[in-house]
Amino acid sequence: MSTKYKATEADVAYFITITAVGWIDVFTRLRQKYVIINALQYCQKHKGLEIYAYCIMSSHIHLLCKADEKELLSNVIRDFKTYTSKKIIETTINYPESRREWMLTYFKKACVHLKRKQNYKVWQDGYHAEKVYSNKFIKQKVDYIHNNPVVEKIVAYPEDYIFSSARNYAELDSEIEVILLLLF
């Protein structure tokens, strides 16, 4: 398996994108966004995940992060995806969702090709990871992460989007505590 876009090095920061199968807009519901928020907070507290920037979009998540020296980031991301997949399916089944049948059918069909028996598949295989290599790269990726909701015309200013670390950098209330990078 290729390691080109994988977080393979310990104690190294990466820009990561994790995407729902078929780019489905899973995270249009507040409850689903909090599945992600709670899982990221758990990973911070119990798995040594250090988050420098993040944004939860409707179909994907961007992170600038690293795991501490005791844990490989690839293991943290694997566990995060496994846990959130189960919670997203559970939430889709148990709470009001106008697209429930369509989403569950799509997630079910996404498993057909898998060798391992699985009922639903929420996330695309793997994730896209780019190793952080310079301050210029960090600034570019943080700007990209924070401007995603602006580009999608969800908000006019990055700090107005609740589910982004742009709020942390603007010193506003935020959903997740991040480690602020003093490059700006």
C-alpha cells in the first residue's frame, strides 16, 4: 500500500483531510458535527493528538495536527475513523434525519467491494496527509483550513464559522481547544 499521503512518521505534524464516502454531506446536522468534536476532544485527551488548526465541513474534515511521541498519528486517525463511523451510523439511525434511508443505503453500498464483512462505510479509504515542512506551508494550510467556509459562502469571515479553529486564532469561544501557532 502506498504511503505517499499517509502520516507515517512519529512526532511530526501533518495537514490531513478525511472525507466521507461519495463526498456525502454528513455534517449538515449539528448532532453529527458534535460526533466529530467529541471524538477529536477524546483523541486530544487520551491519544496525545495535538491540533493546531481544524475545520469541519459538510463532507470532510481538515486538520493540521500531530500525535505526541507515544502514538503514531496514523493509529490515532484509524481509531478516530472507526469510532466516528459507528457513531455517525448510530446517530443517523436514532435521531431525526430526512435523508436517513438514502444515506444508510449509500453507506451500505459502499461496503460491497470490501473483503472484510462490514455493514456500513462512512469514510473514504485512508486519508490525505501532507507532512509539514516549513512555516510557509503551515501558514498556507492554516489559511486554507480557515477559509474553507468562506469559499463555500457559509460565512463571510473565517472566525464566524463555529466549527473551525479560526475562532481560536481570533480569541473567540471555540468548540475545541487548539495549540495556537504564532506564525501569524
